[in-house]
Amino acid sequence: MIGRLIINADLVVKTGLHIGGGSSSVEIGGIDNSVIKSHKGEPYIPGSSLKGKLRSLTELAHNKMSKNEKGENLPCDCGECFVCKIYGISASEKNKSLDRFPTRIIVRDAFLKKNIAEDMRKKEGDFKDLELSYTESKWENSIDRLTSKANPRLFERVPEGAIFDLEIVYTIYNERDIDNIKRLMEGFQFLEDDYLGGNGTRGYGKVKLENIKFFTKTINDYTSKQFGDIKASVNEIDDIWFGKLKEQMIDAK
Ligand SMILES: [Zn+2]
């Protein structure tokens, strides 16, 4: 390892977000599709959901999906392309020699910003009409194809205006990993033009990343317990920044 890049951002919900929770949770007000919640009862975004979405959108954009015998899309497991380098490969894959292939990216579970969660609880500001503690409910109709009968179901959603604290840690082993940062950021753009969670085709799950901040730590920063000095906001990430990052990381090696 030669260093790490830590990305912090606000993940802003633009249209109702539904990331399904287990059906074992207590249902409130007839909701049959609840959202996943932390032990405190607050909705959150599992890091694995977000990572999976970033990966699949990147794979789709660059034709990196492989197919099984049934023609279903599978994540790439070549171990060589930039998608495998950034997002890793599953340990259960056939190629055992790749088992110790280090995954570069960690996407942490994203929790509601403290002030937003408080506004939601107190039903203040944007959330004055919120029905439940942190969520709203919405009826969706689906038509049974055999009987043509309407089948209305009540979905729980995180409302527009909710903001989650996002943290992504990206480990850098070599110069190519530094170049792949551009690919990672491309994934953010794909996400903003797509959706997160379920019911995207019904308009759910539009999100936006705001206040994106980058912090770097070289291996020397870890041993000296001092933070790296290459901090940047997203509009400062240019070729000069990449040059400085390479200099700092390669020098530190
Ligand atoms: Zn691959």
C-alpha cells in the first residue's frame, strides 16, 4: 500500500428513496414494503447497496458485464480490468488464485446527518408533513398479468430532502490505482443520472452527491500519525491535483 484516498460527501435524496428492509420488522400503518433501518430505527443506506450500484452502472457503461448460461448479467471477475481493480472480485469465484486480490474500495454504511434526523423527528422545515418518524408512505399499483387485477401496495420511502453522510475509503497500491480515481468519480456521475434502491422506473431514488471532499493519507502519514496535506473539493480535482498526488504517494513509497 502506498496510501489512501478518503472521500466524504453529502448524499442528498431528490426523490423518495426505497432501500428494502427485512420483512421481519414491525409493520406500521399497513406498510408492506418497509425501508432498511439502523438499530436506532433510522433509515440508512447500506454501503454494500451503494457499492453494488456504482459497480454495476460502471460495468454497464463500459460493457464489462459477463453472462452466465441463462444470459443473466454477472459482475466481471477477470481481475484485470479497472472495474475489478476498483471494486474487487467475489471470493467465491472460480479462480482461487485471485482470492487474495485486495479490494481497493470500502463504502461505509451511510447514516442520516444529525440535524436532518432531528428535523425529521421534530417534523420541522422540509419535514413538517412527514407521516412517520423518518419516512413517508406511497401507494404503488401493479397489475397482475394473469387476472388483470390491480394489486396496490404501500411502500415506505425516505423523503426528498433527506441527507446522508457518505464515506468511501479507496486504497492505493500503485500508480494505476491513482489513475483509476477518475473511473471511480465517473461512477458518481452515473449514479446521479440513474437511481438508488428500488422502484427507480417509477421515479424513486434520484440522488445527488454534494460537498464532495477528498483527503489523502500516504503510508508515511500513517506511521507519523499526521494527515496528508492534499485536500481538495471536487472542482479542484484536475491534472495538477493528480500530478501532486502521484508525486506525494510515489515519493512516500
Ligand atoms: Zn474485470
